[in-house]
Amino acid sequence: MADGLISREQQEAALSHVQRTGERIEEALLELRALEEVVLLKWLAAFHQTRFVSTEKLSKADIDRFTLEKVPKKVAEKHNVFPVLWDADTSVLSIVTADPDDAQALQDVQLASNAKEVKAFVGRQRAVHAAINKAYSGDIHAFAVLDRAAHAQFTNMLDVYERNLVDEESLASALAAERAGRERTLTRGDIEQGTAAAVPGVSTRGVSIDAFLETLNVLITLLESTRADLRGHCALVARLMRQVSERIGLAEGERNAAIIAGYLHDLGKMGAYHVTALNVAEYDTHRAAAHKLYTAPTRMMESVGLASEAARAIEHMYERYDGTGFPGGTSGKEIPIAARLLAIADTYADLTQNPRNPYRKLLPAVQACQVLARYRGTVFDPNLVDVFRMMVTGADLRARLLATRHRVLLLDPDPEETTVLELRLLEQGFEVVAARTVDEAFKIISRGDVELVASEIAIGGDDAIGLLARVRREEWGHRLPWVILTGRAAGADAQRAFAAGAADFVTKPCSADLLVAKIKQILAREAGESARARGVSGSLTEMSLPDMVQVLWHGKKTGALKIRSAGRTGEIHFVAGNIYNALWDQHRGEEAFFAMLRLREGDFTLDPNFEAPQRVIADSPDGLLLEGMRRVDEAE
């Protein structure tokens, strides 16, 4: 935290996670996504004055038997150390451990190996444990159970799909084969170590739910890469299912099933009509298509052993709340809750993402929720519609307040090349648009809302560097950051790219996480040199003022939050998240802030370019909110 890599809030969250789970602080930081693994390991390596070994490197390491035998399995497991290199000439043994300064462990390893010296490199504790299981016990899936990991598994899968475009049948077959292989391996491991456990919401034994969902994420995104207006649709629905199921507090098994249903609900339905619950309710052609296809996803996934909750959610997503839907004609709460959520999330994603929706245009979040509200009690569960509206409009407003979303264009003729990068960008809060031709890319760029371009050099028969030069000749394209990401490593290409104005030149294969970090750096640099930031406007009905204050406080935002309600105006001045002053009618300081907390309706504008002239309020935002809400409660 002192080095600025994490915030105080992230530190407190990580410490709380450690107290709750008993895990190491490093694992807590990674679990909370406060840091990327490489960033954390680099810091640890500098702290311990050694080198680091990433999880990816350990997962691919093929250590010879002679080196492994230098450290007996019991010693390796006792101290969680893994031998990676033996130098016979100098009798130096190199190991990876999460505690490179553990003198007792190093001494035990030195005695066991008869080495003159033991060099300790730093690594993630879970990765070291997985390496021990893989090398000593023969568990080839040891790395697949790491949370948010399974990188080697996905790399192998993508190697296959790089040669063959994924289709729906091959997806089901791949998952079925993966399940069968995992069950055989884990059954043998159960006898030896007793480590396998069931995953709530997934019938496959011993598979990490994170690994299973990430597998679906990658494969479904590849499958949807050819859906012109619905690229990433199922991934978006799955994210919405996760958010709303967490918001309403579904049990873990139900939540997992809801997310899986979000990924798989369109499998086998990717034809001329997008059969959402709204479209099926309004159009006979869509209803007829849905009658034929509503069981397609579960039939295709039958050999995988899909959890019954997920299957029921998919097959009943066209039931209507008033009981006039199909296949069962059930109504109200008789419809599985995951099916009711899926109907809402799928329709919302269609309205906000698909320009061929019933309104023939993309609707913003508020308008899409207004459409859902028109069908409350008929097509959709009215209570779930209300919860969903509060969730998505609040998330949209929060993103705008924090200004975290950047629009990035990925230009590559091969959709499979951009899939993993697109996933990582989406996870980091970016908005991603893809183009497959130079002409398509130029049209998108000329709209003026793209903040960075990452492109291959060869785009069909065209040259992306030529496109870069063309964009640079336009007034609106002088400062647009451009990253060349290519499989061609010729020095002449790099010279041409930098001469045309590229910000960076990266050769494939490249870590998606590293490239995202580079993109963030470039955008941060450009933001520091760019014009004044844009303001944000909205309504207090979208997000309450106390919630907005917390967002701006935790986001360490600077600016003036200007409030207008019933003809009266006020302001709250923020500097790095702290409240410096407040104005409301004749009130100033804390009294003005407390008065505004009572507002339930009104409009607001956040001016991020405002600079507070002086600090009048000394109390923390947390203290102000507590006192303000106490006064509100007393007044009521």
C-alpha cells in the first residue's frame, strides 16, 4: 500500500479475507483482484531480493526426475517448496517457494539434497502446491483447480480451436470429453489423497467452479464470434445473472446454475431469430422458433451432465409470469427463479446490445428497464424486474461516475486471435468493439468515440499501418493511441509502425494480462495530456445521494457534485474522495450536506474539472454519512 499498488480499502478487504479464510495475504489480494499476479510477484521478488516464477511458468515446467529427487516429497510438502533447477557443476539447487526467507525450510532442503547452496525464488503458494501435486503425484489437472486459473487447460483448448472454428456440436463434445477425463483422473486421486470435492451447481466432481465457468466463457465467446449483432451476448447475460443472483442472495448452487444457464441459453438457437422472452411474447414467428428450439441447449449438453437447476432455467425461460407461456404454462413463483431471471437478463441484453431488437435501436439502460417494466406481471416477475432495474442502472451510473470505461477497438481478421484479449479487457472494465476489415475499422474510428486501437498488421489484403497513417492525416486522429499486435516480428514492420505513429509494437504470442497493462498505461498517459474531462449527469432516482457519496469517496474522485431539486440547488465538493465543502440554500459546510441527504428526487451533475477553493469540512465522508443518516432517522 505504501508503494501505491493497492488502496487502503483493498488492504482492509484483504485483511478481512485473511481473518475469515485463514489464507495468506497474497492469495487474498489475488482473490479480490486487487493486483495482477505478475505485479504482485514482481513486488515480492524485489522485497525478498530474488527472482519470481509465475503460475503459468510453473504449470508448463517439465522438471527432470533427478532434480525432483533432490527434494523428497515429504520435505517438499512440509515446507511447500518445489525444486526447479539443479546445477551439478556448482552443486546449487534452485527452488520456488512462497517464503524465500524461511531459513529453517532452506536448511532442511539443503540437508536433504546435499547441495552446497539453495537458491529460493518466490512464487504463489497455491501454484507451488499445484506443482508438487503435478510432479510428485502425477496429478495432471493440479493447476486446473487454482482459483481464476486453469491457464494451461484453456491454452490447450484454444490451440485446438485456432485450427477449427468452434461450432455448437464440438462445444458439447469438448465439454463432455473434458468431464470424462477429469472424472477418471480425480477418482484415482481421491483414493490416493482424498482431495476431490463436489462443486455446487455443477454435477462434475472435483472441478473448480471458477475453472468450469471460465471454460464456458472462453468457448461460448469463440462460438459467438460470428454473430454480427450479438457478439458476446451470452457472456453479458451470464455476468448479469451472476450480479442479480448475488444481489438477491441466491444459494451458491442456485447462483452457479443461473450463471451456467446464462452462458448456454442460446446454444442451438443461433438462427435467424433471437428468441428472447419479450420477442416470443410479441411475435408469432419468434414463438414458433422458440417452441422448436427451447430444449436444444439441454439436449446438446446432455452428455456433459448439466446440473438440473441450470437445465430447468434454460427450458423454462419462456414461461410467463401470468401463466400463458410454455412449455408448462406455470405462473408466478412456480416458475424456477433462475428461469425468471434468465428471461429478464436475456431481454435486457437484447435491448441494449442488439440493434435488431423490437425497437430497432440500442436502448440505454434506463430505457431498457422501462421496457421491462411495461411487461411486469405479464411476461416478467415484477419484483425481479424492480431489483434488476436498481442493479443495472446503479452499475451504469457507478461506472460513469468513476469514469472507468474506455472504448478500445480490436482490429484483426481472425476473431479467435482477439477472443482472450477481449475477455481480459471486459473483465477490467473496458468497452470493446471489434473490426475485421480496414474499411470497417475506419468507419468505427471516424465516429470519434474510440480511445485506443490494437491491431494486427495484415488485415486481409490490406495493411493496418497504412490505415494508421490515414487516420493520422485526419484532424480527429492525430492523438489516437495505436498498438500493433502482430505475429510478424520483422524489424522493418516495427520501424514502419513507429514512423506512422504507433504507441507500441507487440509480437504474438503475448500475455493478454500484460497487453491489458500496457493499454492501461498508454491510456493513463494520454488522459494526463488530454483536454478537460467530461462531466456526468443523472437522476437521484437512479442512485441515492448517500450511495453516490460512497462511490465518489471510495473511487477517490475530485470534482463538484451539483444537485438540483424542486427549484433549489446545492453542491458537494470532493478532493480525492474527501468532502471539502457543501452548499445548499443558505447553509454551508456540514449542515448543507446533512440537508441534502434528505433529498429523494432531483437531478445531479458531476463536474470533474472543479477545484475546491478551500476545505471547510474536516470530517471523513464515512463520519458525515453516519451522522447524516442518524439525523434523517430522527427526523422521520
